[in-house]
Amino acid sequence: MARARILILALLVLAALVLLGSACVPVYKSSAAAGIYPITKEYQIEARQFDFTPNEIRVAAGTRVRLVVRSADVDHRIAVAGLTAEKETVQGRRQTLELVAWPPGTYEMVCAVVCGTSHDRMRGTLIVE
Ligand SMILES: [Cu+2]
């Protein structure tokens, strides 16, 4: 008889734990807010000898940034120094580079492929605030 009581008590405790667990599921479980970096901002960038347009991007720290880069002339390679993000941009095609803007600071966007005589001037800035 005592075993039956213990078994019933154990089942009741188990049922209570299951009900308690289901009541604690986050409200936004499947929404984008559940991610670590929930906000994604997308920027269209044109790479052209010897500039990026726009050449300055300003984002909030912790933002997931998607750079859709299109080369208007020759092959380039966009790199964000300090954030280990780099993507080749082949002439006429769009390439997507994603990164997390963290930590706050000013990062240089550069062309990492020698694309012409003034290649070293091809720079932009990513400001993370
Ligand atoms: Cu270049």
C-alpha cells in the first residue's frame, strides 16, 4: 500500500513538472527576437574603381549586418578589417557578406584585390556605435 502511494505521489510530481515546464516557454519562441543578434540591417553597396558607394555605414552595436555588394566594373574583394569579414565581388554579380557589428568601434572597409592603379584609395568605413 505504501508503494502505491509513493508511485501515485511520484506521478503527480512528474505531471506538475511537465505542466510547469510548458507554462515557461518564451512567448516569442519562433520569432526573430529569439536569436542572439535579432536585428538584421541590409545595405546595397556598389564597388567601383576606386570607391564603395555608400562608403560610410553606421549601425548599432550588436546588429547583424548584411552587405549586398555588386561590382560595377572589375573584380573587387570587400573586406572589413577587424571583423574578419571578407567577400569577393565579381564583376556584374551580387555577393552577400554577413557580419555581426561587434564590438563598438570604427572599422575600415577595404578592397582586398588589386583592381587598378588607385586600388589603395578604395576604402570605406563601418561605424559601430
Ligand atoms: Cu581594389
